[in-house]
Amino acid sequence: MTENSAPVIELAGITKRFPGVVANSDVHLEVRHGEVHAVVGENGAGKSTLMKILYGMYQPDEGSISVDGRAVEFGNPKDAIAAGIGMVHQHFMLADNFTVLENIVLGAEPTTGLRLDFRAARRKITEISDRYGLGLRPDRLVEELSVADRQRIEIAKVLYRGARVLILDEPTAVLVPQEVDALFANLAELRSAGLSVIFISHKLDEVRQVADRITVIRRGSTVATVEPRATTSRELAELMVGSELPTPETTESTVTDVVELAVAGLGISADDGPSLLSDITFDVRQGEIVGFAGVEGNGQSELVEAIMGLRKPDTGTVVLGADDMTLWPAQDRRAAGIGFIPEDRHRQALLLDAPLWENRLLGWHVKPPAGGRYWISPRLARQEAAAIMADYDVRAPGPETLADALSGGNQQKFVIGREMSTKLRVLVAAHPTRGVDVGAQAAIWDRLREARAAGLATVLVSADLEELLGLSDTLYVLFRGRIVAKLDPSEVTPKVLGGYMTGAVTQDGEVGAQDGEVEG
Amino acid sequence: MTRLLGWVRGLAPTLVALVMALLITGVFILIIGEDPLAALGALFDFGDSPTAQANSIGVWINRATPLFLAGLAVSICFRMGLFNIGVEGQYRMATVVAAGVGAAIVLPAPLHILVIVVVAMAAGAAYAAIPAVLKTTRGVSEVISTIMLNSIAVGLAAWLVRSPFADPDLGSGETAATREIDESGQFPGLNDLFGALGLEEPRRPVHGFVVVAIVVGVIIAVVLSRSRFGFELRASGLNAMAAAANGISSRAMVIKAMLLSGALAGLVGLPDLLGSAHRFQSDSFVAGYGFTGIAVALLGRNRPGGIALAALLFAFLDRAGPRLQSEGIPPAAVTIMQGIVVLSVLIVDEVARRRLRRREERRARAEDPTTRSEEVAS
């Protein structure tokens, strides 16, 4: 229906490098008038970076942006807004104690002389609301509204500023199914009014439902732009995951028969009902790395938290060796020898405002020699921090350096060094090489392999398939909080893995039975 | 050597801030039409006669001791990002209970004092436990609950002193008070020490409890820097989420921090009670240490050493109040100056901290040329 319309936005050859990492390379994206254009890709594929470039938050190192055929350069989001581009962030930026009207005009207040002209604003908002079926009531307080209502306010806010192109960053992540349908109806209104929507997501079923065209990003580059009607979910999944999976390094199996960590029947429900994890059962043996693949948000975080004792499971048990530790507090689990590399190192792994030697103690401060039941030894902690810095190639002036002063890669190396320089029984690693440059990544993988050879039982959660396939002895796929497949990493094909990860196939289904399945 | 250098470097911003505060106050005094230099003279004037000077020093010590303890109490909670505004109420409750219990028992001297100290700490901790429990079970902001408990403490203390702890020998016209604590429960003053040092003895008692305060300060300093509890407190304050992810229960820390803070608050009223008042009387009870303690803790950067210096500075300024008044400068000038000191120290400190951080980052970057300050968004 929109085949012949001219592109409103064209990104050509966009490359964005951060020192050590290329976030986007040679990205091409063309958005036409009156279309919903989905941008899909795994977490970390570079979608957000691309959108930040388009919205003027980052400047590209190479490539060009043109709006309506004219080349433009955005120094900041203001320029982008002036060019008619608006962004609806995943995390809403609304003032709770303001009304809908006040929130929408905030920062773009209409004035007559020195007075705020709320009447004109109200007229304009009502008009926008009616035209696109947003159903806004300007005088309601935002704090009384549902998440879906707030999202509509964000959309109205962008339209109020005259946007012709709306970027929606994972808009369905916060919505329940009925609200998703309502959102899609709104998007259809926008499309028929000739506006363009860039819809960022990694949920393939939704994307196929709402988008006119789909651009797939993988590892920072655009792979293809396809029509949803001419493409199956499985083909999309394959585009996302990659047609060639990295060949896992053929290492000698070090898996023993001794089960070190046994999870059985684990289930967790959110406070308001839906189950986040259900019936998770698996064993990790000494010398084994058990990998968990899955699109982010399918229960990985909850699983990690349940093993670490940060979240109480509703059902099931977690057993370490011979000890049932289901009811143990987190501290006891660490003390029993469970290492933890959290997914978000800034929020969960580090005290950014503290020196490295204090960070050395974090999580291990009850463990002698540097820590202890009652007393800690700053002197020993400094020595140990210095040893970690030497062993794990953490480049920093010294143990007194604040963690915040280090680069992301060096912070991660320090965290990994901290966890692995204690005698561990189990290591729970979530995205251990996220945001780390290639050199450091290889070093971290070597460390994990060494520890595995020494008999460590490892639970590895990652969005990086190369990492999962290269390290895991056994690979599980999580989808909507369930283990949907148990695979042998050396035999799995991208089609199979992508299919399970996106829910396109289940293990009972046609594909899983033929290839990929192994008995454990 | 490097450590000494670091120490000097750490102190330099504070000194700059103090000079700034002095200058701003000078301008303020100029504005109200008085002579700043005369005011400065009055500030450092300890009196003409040796007795007056000794008195002055005594007042300084007596004032600094409770401020130090209050600052210490507040700082424990500040360290983990909790705002215990309730030190004021906690020490009022602790003092009245300690006075009541202390007067009701008679024990050999050191034991009597020890019992009173323990009772005061327990009462302070118990009163601080209320906001702690409210926060951990119901999520009530400790700021709100402690402020409200301060008001309740005033009423509760007034009732305690009138009813269960009241001195039965008081006449009908006299202000309600607890009975006087027996001599065995009175803390010896430092007046003799002045004599031993070759000074004149002050006429009013100099509270010997300052010795206890110093010991407590040293203990707290060691606990904060060397103990597991101190580390957990610091970790929770710096990043509560990371602390929780690494097995430090934030609920347990809230309770522990509030209890310790309350126990320390319980000591605030004791220098007066054990040193000179020997009984609790609503009218002569010195209120306000809990609030000033917040400023003292801020000024001392939550470190026991810093809090001691801050308490000495505040007490020094307080002491000069009457003398400034005799120079025709309103005593409110002292309060204003204290405020300006706190503000300028905080501002200068923040600026210094940022500069320090930028230097650290530059140094780290020099170590690793691939460092980037920006995260790659996923």
C-alpha cells in the first residue's frame, strides 16, 4: 500500500564507533511516508544506538541522514524534533503530579505574551487526541493513569511538538496483550494520517502483526529489509540470529558425574499474577557449563536471582551439592562458594564511588582472609585487589582508584577476577562479556574454560550466541519462563535455535524432533 | 608520607570553605552596620582573667561533647543514605528514662554510671527502632516518621517526668522533675584537671563525660573502617542494589543502622545529666542538639574525626554568642555563620570531589588508552 511513497527518512552507511567497539557499522534504513517500519534485532545488536543517532543523541562517525531528501545533521535532540522526529522512550518521562495537559506542554508551553495559553494547548491536544483516537482527558492527573494511558500521553507529547516520524522504543514491553492491541490501533491511525512510525522490538510475532516493512539488525549492521507478508517467522528468526552460527571450539569435555547444582521444579510468579518462571528443572555437574539462551526478558533474570537467593521462588528447590539451599539467604550462598557475575555491573556488581579494594570485598566480605565474620582487613583487601588487577589485566592506577574511573571492560575484568579468585563451587554468570571489547572477551572466555577444566559448575546466561555455543556443554532455551528445549551446542543449527528462542517452534514440534535434540 | 599528603589535600577544601564562610559573614556584619574586625576579635576572645578563660574553655567542652555525640549518631544513618532526623527525640527519651532509672537505683559508683549509660543507649535505640520497623515493614519514610516521633517524644517525656519518674518531694509550685541521681551515679568533672594543668579552675562543672565521648568516637571510627558492619553500612549507602545483590540485606542494615544511631543518640543528653543537672527537668533540659547534630555530621563528612572538628567549631561559635552580643552584634549572627559554614563546606567539598574524580579518570585513562567514558547502548 505504501510501495511508491518517497522515503521521509533515509539513513545511509551509518557507522558509530566507541573506542574498542563498533556499535553500528554501515547501517542503511529507509522509512517511507505513512508506514510502520519495524527495526528488530537481539539485545545489543545496535538498535538503540541507531535510534539515538537518528534522534540526535549521538553523532555518527560516518554516513548520512536525510529527511525528505535533504541531508541533515543533528547536534542534539532539539534539532531532530525541529526536523519532525519524535521519540517515545521505553521508560516514560512524565511528571506524576502534573495533569495530562501540563505534561504534554511541558517544555513547549504555548504563550501569549508572558502568560501560558492553556486554552490553545487544550484545543490542540483535544484535536490530536481525536484525530488519532488516543482518548486523552487533558485534566486527569498522570499518577492516576495506567501504563498504557501514559504511553499515549508520550505519543501525544511527541505529536504536539509536530513530529511526523515517531520512534517507539520497545513500546510493548510494558503492556499487557489487550493494551498492545489498542496501541496497534493507534499506530494504524497514525499511519493512515500519513505519519511514519519506527517500531523497535525483538518480539517477532508483534512485529509481523503491525509492521509494513521490517529491517533486521545483527551485530551492528542492517542485514535485510523484508515485507512481513512475504516472510515467515522462522526466516525472520534466522535473519536475527544469523545464517551461520559460530562453530564452537572443540574442547575436551570436562563434565563429570557429580551434580553440583540441582534446580528442580522452580517457579516464580509476579505479584500481579503472570508466571515469570515455571517448572524449571536442570542439573549442573562439576566441570560443566550450562548455557541459557533466550530473547531477553523470558525469565533469565528471575532464574539468576532465584539461584543467588535474591528472589524467593514460589515452588521448587535449589540444591548445592548435598545441601538444600532453597531457604538460604543470599549471604550464605556466597559464603558456600557461589560466584556471581550480575548482568548489570553498574547497578549490581560494583560500588562505583568506592575504591577497587572495597569492591574486592563486595560479596566476599565475610570470607577470610581479607573479610571475616566480624572484621575486615583493608590491608589484605588492597593486596588482593592488586593481585586481581595483575592477574586479570585490569588497567588502573592502583587499588585506591575509584571503580567509576575504569572503563567498562576493565570494570568487568575486575568483577570477574573478584569472583574467580575465590575457590568457587558454582559460578552464575549473566552476560559476562557484555560491553567488553574483543580482546577482553577472549580473555574472559579463557578464564571460564580454565575454571571449567578445574571442575567448576557454571550457569551461563547470555544473549551472545557465540559465547553460549562456544562455552556451553549443555544449552537450554528459555521462552516465556519455561525451558522449551535442551540442545547440544555442537549440533544445533541457527534455524532450530532461532525457532525456539522466538517461540516459532517448540520441542514437541516438527523441527525439534529431527535435529538438535539430545538426551541429557 | 603520601598518606599525610593525601590528608592535607583532603583538608584543604575545608579550610578554603572556612575562610570563605568567614568572609561572607564579615560582609553580612558590614551590612548590618557593625565592624567585622571587632566581631572577629570577639569570636576569639576567651576573656581577660584566667578564670574567665578557663570558664570559656569549659563552656566550649561542655557544648562540643553532646554535639559530637549527636553528629556521630546522625552520621551512622547518613552513611547508608538514611536520614535519622529523630536524634532529637531519641536523646530526649533516653535522657528522661536514664534520669528516672538512675535515680531509682543506688549502686557502687562506676557500676551505677555504667547502668545509666546502658539504659540511656537502650532507650535511645528502642525509640529509634520504631521508625526502623515502620520503614522495613511498611515502607514508611524514616524522614517523616522520625520528625513526627520527635514531637511525640516531647509529650511522652513530659508525661514520664510528671508521672512515673516524678520526684515525690517536690512542692506543688515547683516544676516537675525526676529525683536527683545519687552521688554514685554522678560523673566526675574535669575541673581538677584544669588545676593540674596549671590553669584556673572553671567555676562551673566541666563535664567529664567528654572522655567517654572520645572513647566512643574512637570505637565508632574503628568499627566503621575495619568491621564487617562498617563495610556493609558503606556498601549499602553507596549502592543499595549492588549490596543486596551481594548478600547484604538492606532491611537488616536499616534496622542495625537505626538501632546503633539511636543508641548513640541516647548518649547525647548524658554529659549534662551526669555532669551537672543530675535530674531531668523539662525546662532546663537542653534541646536542639539532635538538629544541630545533622549539620555537624554534614560538616564532618560523616567521619568521626571530621565530626569531632565540626563539633568543636560549632561549639566554638556558640560560645562566642554572648560576647558578640556585648559588641552589639545580634547572637543570631552565630547561627547564620554556622549555616554559612555548612553551606560553603558542602559546596567547596563537592567541587573538590568532582575535580578529584576527573583527575582519577584521567589517570585511569592514561593506564588504558582504550578507556571510554560512554557505555555502548544495547
